[in-house]
Amino acid sequence: MKRITTICALFLGLTAGFASAQPSIYYQWKNSSTGATMCEPESPGPQWSKTGGPFSDANCSIKMPE
């Protein structure tokens, strides 16, 4: 009985983590010195400025409704 209770508790703990996970929101960033662009959820550093977004994918190709 104790083993079944432990397995059920582990299962509920794992499924609760999946249910609360939310997708990342991505933005397009541009480097002020090199002009390079990248798609990231957060700023890559002080030389980068946000140029587009929000996007729902890591390629910055699917625009999210605002």
C-alpha cells in the first residue's frame, strides 16, 4: 500500500509540473555594433536592442497577437 501511495504521489507531482509550464515568448534582438540579429526570450547582453516581437517560436517566425 505504501508503494502505491508513493507512486501516485510521484505521478501527480510530475503531471502538475507539465500542466503549469508555459511557452516562452521570443523577441528579435539586434547587435548595435555588428548588426547581427538573433531570436531569444531575453536580451543577450547590453549591446543588443529589441527589434521585433513577441513571437511564439524560437525562429521568430510566428507573431503572437498583442
